[in-house]
Amino acid sequence: MHRKKIETKVIFIMIGLLFVTFLFTPLLILLMNSLKSENGIGFSNYYFIINNKEFLIAIGHSIKVSVITSIITTSLAFTLAYGVNCTKIFSPIKNMIKIGISVPMLLPTITYGFAIIYSFGKQGLLTKLFGRELFQIYGFNGLLVGYVIYTLPSAFLLINNSFEYIDKKFIIVSKLMGDNFFRSFINTIFRPLIGTLGGAFVLSFILSFTDFGIPASVGGTYSVISTQLYEVMLGSIPNFNGGAAIAILMLIPAVFGVLLLNYLEKFNFNYDKFTKIESIKNKFRDISFFIVSITIVVGIMLIFLVMFIAPFVKNYPYDMSFTSKLFKDTALSSDILDVYQNSFLVAIASAIIGTITCYSAAIISVRCNMNKNVKLTMDIFSMITNTVPGMVLGLSYLMLFNKSDLKGTFAIIIICNIVHFFTTPYLMAKNSLSKMNPMWETTGELMGDSWVKTIIRVIIPNSKVTIVEMFGYYFINSMVTISAIIFLVTARTSLLTSKINELQHFQDFNKVFVLSILIFITNLFIKLGCTLVNKKIAIQK
């Protein structure tokens, strides 16, 4: 027992040091820099920003487009989840919807903008299909389309997961009691999901408000807060202190969002048990949701279709004859191969170290009889990492480690990824570990096994599926992130997403798509690999 206490304390101290060094300290330095000015310490940077007309317009734009995005995204995600869970749509079609809606997660957000340009621009694929330009792609419209595509997969996964915990027998009971469709829908579907729907809205808002990739490609003259921060930090005359103040202000909506999420949890329903009941057949409902769901998924696929066409024709859209020369020349060039290797190694390292870190933190939180404050500390780490936008975290690292040996290294990028994406894998592990028999460690001790041996021999084998999912989550997000690493990459540590950002300045969109395809294929390979591994684990059980 004494040895177990030492081992758990060592793990807790290591994780605590990680977050003190690479989360709290950088944010503290960011706050201190935001208070510095030529006149000494004070709030002059904030005063200047708040009285700066351009900044106020940018933050107004950000709030407006993010709120509208969240309303649309939550509505579409709910529609898709309802169609998958509460209708008699054919199972293969439901699986196609689930797979199709997750495709955007395999691509960096900066690619979304270029796909929108090539789809809805004057010579765009969808423009030609409809015979006219559907909307002005630069500015609010382009951002709205990009943000909805970006946030829809996450919102759908959240709502779809909650549908799994709704006891559908109450829908039948409501019908038998004579409730009309609206009353039945409110009582059996909407009310149990109100907390989740609020969570999807908040999540969509935070993701939109803090994203840099989409505004970088289709923002145009419609300024938002993320592009303002980028221009202040990497413009012709960088203003570090002003940038720090903007970054701190970017935290405010995220903090309110997390507090709202915690408040909405009280609306979640808990059932004692679940009854597996097939949905009642309703032709009108089923056909309606089938059409709407397929339209949403096919619409997203069509937007990204151009990405797989443009690099394989001689001169899109004027000469559509097939050629693989551009793709081969770009993908096999030594410059791109080096950048691809950088991205792959960073993603692998982030996934391995990040998974170990999250799993260890979850074990301390769930499987140890440590002080309640210790467990609370892990949850606080999770809450804060979920609150801090990627751009803010990356900027805080730039300021703290600007004159250290970590500057311009892969290590700082990997650490940034580990901290930035900590929340979801930690919650995955925590959820998995909490469902296991709480007496396994005690049984192991009685049989003479040490605590570590019990973890390795019993706990880890019973959570293999979750560990694989955690690895996949970390890898894919590390491959597609742009906001978190934009301030940290150098010429030597350039990644595929930062290279895409560089190529857009030269309007070399075909090469952008080639790099995006490389990211997509790699992430798809990892996603399928994780799925196959988990299927094999399930068969072995």
C-alpha cells in the first residue's frame, strides 16, 4: 500500500508539473505581457483595444457569425442524429451518414476555405452545376459555410452519443397516451436532450470564435478576432503586448461557454435502465429525414470533391484533361516530403505521449484513493485546457519560451498539442476506467501483485479500445491543427498545415489541395487502422 501511494504521488507530481510549466505559467506570462506598455504596468493595451474601432468591428463580426453558425450547426446536427436514431432509414444509409459527416474532421480548417472557393467561386464546380454563383464566397457567407462544416461533425457526435442514452420506450408510451407529435417530441426527445443541445451550441460557438484556418482563406475584408490577433503578432510591426491583450480577451467567451456547459449539465436526464425498442414506421417522417440527411452529407461531400479533382487536371477549370504530374511533382518533392515527415512524426509523438499523459491522469482521478482535491485538480486541468483556444495557448508559449532552447523545436509543438487536446482523451479514459470493477486493484494486492503490475496486467487490457480511440483522436487533431501551432513553427519545423498557410499567400491552390490530400489519406489510414484494431480486440473478447 505504501508503494502504491509513492507511485501515484509520482504520477500526480509529473502531470502537475507538466500543467504548471506548460499551461499555467505561459498563461500567467501572457497576462503579464498584456499589462505591459511603454508607460509601465497598467491596462493601457486593453483601453487601446476596446477603443479601437477595427477591433470592436472584428469582435462584433466574430460574435455574429459564431452565434449564427451555432444555431445552424445545432439544428442540423440534431436533425442528423434524430434521423439516425429515431427513424426507420435503412441501416447502411445511417452508417453512410455517420461516416460522411465525420469526413471534415480529417482535414485542416484552412483547407475548407479553399474548397469553398473552388466550389462556389465564379469558376467553381458547384457554380457550374447550378449555372450561377450561389453567393459571395469571401466574408460573412464564406465564413458561415466553413464554420458550419467545421463544427457540424463535433456537434453531431455529441448529440448522437446522447441519443444512445434516451430510453425510446417513452416515445411509444407517449403515443399510447394520445399525445400529439409536438407534445411527444418535446417530452420524450427535446427535454432529455436540452443539456446536450446547449452543449452543442456552446461547443460550436467556441470552435467558430477561435478558429484561424477558415478566416485565413475566405475571410476577405470581413475581419474577425483570430485574424486580428495574427496580424498584430505577425504583421509588419509586431505588437507582442497588444497581441497578448487580444489573446486574453479571446478567453472570455470560452470561459463563459464552459461555465454555461457546467450549468446545462443539470438538465441532463438519467434513466435507471434502457429499453431497446425499434422506431415505429412512419413513411412520411422516414422519407423526409432521409432526404434532408442525405442532402446535408452529399452537400458537404460535393464541396470537398473539388479538392480531389483540381490537382489531377491540367488547368482547372479550363483544361480538365487528366494528369497526375502536378500531384506527383508536389507530393514527391524533397521540400514537401520533409514537411510531411515533420507532421507525421509530430502527430505520432503527440499521440503516444498525449495518450499516456491522459490515461495516467484518468487513473489518478478514478482508480486511486487519493485526496478529493487531487482528483479535482485533474478535472480542473481538463476544464482549463478545454477553455483555452489554440491560438492563445500557442501565443503564450511563444512569449514564455521565446529566448529558451525550446524555441523553434518540435518538442514545443508536441507539448502544445498534448496540452491543447488533453480534455477529450482524458474524459474518454475517465469514462472507461469508471465503468470497471473497483475491486480489481484490491484483488491484485491480495494475490501479491503491485499496483503498477495490476494496472499493466488487468486495467490496461480492459481499456484497450479506449486507448486506441485516444491515440486516434490525438493523431488526427495533431495532423490538422493550425491555430495552436501557427506561432510556434519555423522554417525547420514547418508542418503541412503551416505550409498550406504559406502557399495561400502565393495563391498556389493546387499544391494546397495536394497537401490536404496527404493529410486526409494519412488521417483516413489512421482512422481505419484504429477501427480495425478495435474490431480485432472486440473479437478476442
